[in-house]
Amino acid sequence: MKFYKVLSTLLTATVVFTGCAGSAMIKTQPNEFDVQIKGEDYFSESVQASCDTKGEISDEENSEDVLSEESVSDYYSFEPHVYSGKLSEIRDDSYWSSLYNLIDAIRSGEDTFECCDKETYHLLLDGITMNHLYPIACMFITEYSGDDKPAYENGIGRIEYAISKEEFEDRRIKFEEDIEEILRQTVRTDYSDFEKCMALYEYMCYNFTYEYDEDPMRDNEGSTYHTIKERTGICCELGSAYAYLLLQCGVDALEIQSNDDIYHAWTYVTINGEGYHCDPTWGLTEKDDPIRLWYFMETEQARTNEGFDMTTLDVPLYLDVNLHFPENISFPADDDKFLLAWSSTYDSIDRENNILYCTDYYSNEKYEIPYDM
């Protein structure tokens, strides 16, 4: 239980530090998270129709007996080995190899894994790494704490389970199946990276809620895992959940935080070498309202205009860099091709012709925004 207390304190500090529900929003908004839906997953009619025309599998076809190999290939399976090119700017290949060895060991119920060095061993098992790159393990897999043998020795790291292996395996399978179901409902393998961002953003805005009353289970389950499982969380958790879902389908994304008076967190997305800021917390929407695109695919200047000090950014997965080399943190976002969307609500998307359709909230003017990403 010692690990629970230490990591809970660390994660809670992050939660408290970034736990805002949009109180600093400057734009006048309709229905600021007053009521969000929970339970049955929901999409706007336009997106649901688009999914249908793309060949989404019906309930009848969804049985294991009739799923063809071709139809399965249209959708994403759970990917245990997620990867971020942005994170690789500060993590080398040995980090990723050690991470994947750890995840494979966890999924196999093993107690040891090959790891490049002791520093990486501690980094992978500090809770923050697992929270963002394999959330189910965040609070349930710890560094080995026994006295009979070292936690790390000769390239081998030892781990221990905070719950029984049987209970963990049950939780792991349910978590991975849940992720896979979300992906099946939202994206296809032929979607572009932007289309994946839009589809998952809409899913989160309609199906997740802001957790105004803190659930004590968060301290026992880890923030990202808890948020995905319960479909509710605060800003840093919603930002990390959106990032993890994007990583699952190959889009480079990381949770990012503002270390200023607003204390907020969101998701930084990289597509074709360009960075964008996406804020699922401030996008949360009631079932019958259109998605607000005001905080989707934003530039650094747009975030600055909303009151953030963009020179004070922190990134949880850059924990050691944040503390010792803050000048090395660079998350540029200068592409303003979606500028018209920032005062608009989402209508639909034409994936054949790569056009995003939206309506200006104030003037009701219709916009067509082309995209090539």
C-alpha cells in the first residue's frame, strides 16, 4: 500500500494542479457542461450516418461467427505498443524497447523484464509513464520492493503486482476490449490522421463528462484508466485519455499542461510535422447540441488569446526534462488552417473530398474547410 500512497500523491498533485472545468474560458459559450450524457455511446446524426455509409458492422454482424477477415482489417485492434514521435525527441530506441518489454511481461503475468538500464527502469515504473502509455498498469504494477533481491540487476527489472494476477488479468482484458470497442465505433483504418482526431474528439465530447465530484476510486485505479473506464474525469485526465486513444490508432499525441494561473491541461497533436492544440475538456457537449470546434486544432496564438501563458508548458511524460531542462521543451503550433472553425460548430465531414463543414456560432455562416492531413 506504500506505493498507492506515494503515486496517489503524485497523481493527485497533477490533478489538483490542472483540475479546471473551463472557468477561465473567455469566449461566450452555450451550455458550459451543464449536463452531459453518460451510458450509451452517442454520435451526432451526421457522423453516425457517415459511419453507416462506411460500412459499420451491425449488431447482428458483430458476432464472432460472422466477422470476416476483411471486415476486421477495416478497424483497429488494441495496440499495447503505442508510440509517440514527439516523445522520441527525448527518448531513444532503448527506452521504447524496454517499455515494450515491460508491457509484454505485464500482459503475460511475468515478474521480470529486460531493461536497458536502472534509470530507465525507474522512469518506466514511476506511474506517470504507465498512466500515459499503458494506463491499466499505472496503479497495479510497481517496482519490486522485496529485500531478497535487487529491483534491477544486470539488465533485468523486477516488478510486483499490487493486486492478484488473476484480478489484474480480468481488469486488463476488460480495459483492452473497451479501448477496442471505442475505436470500432469511431474510426476506421482508412481514415486520415485528421479524420481520426475529429472522430475521437466528437466521441469524447458527447460520451465523456467532467468529474466535478472526485471519485475516490481514482486514487486506486490511476487517472487515465479510471477516466476511460468511467467516461469521466478532469482536464488532465481527459487530455491524457484523448491522447491515448489517438496513439492507439497511430496519431502522435501527448497530454500537455499550462503551468500558469489558469492551471489547465489538454492534448497536443502532431500531424505531418505540424503541431495543434486540442482541448476535449472545453469541448464537452450536451447530447442535442452540436460540437463546438472552438478548442479543436488550435494554434499557440489561439491558446494565448484565451489567456494561457504558453511559455510555461509542462508535459507529464517529459517529467525529468521539465525539472532539469525546461529550455528543451518546444511544442510549436503555428498552422492556422482551421481558424474559421474556432468560432463554429461542427456539421459534418466529407471524407471523399476532404472537407470539414461547420457553421459560425454567431453569424450562422456556413464554412467549408478543406484539409489534406
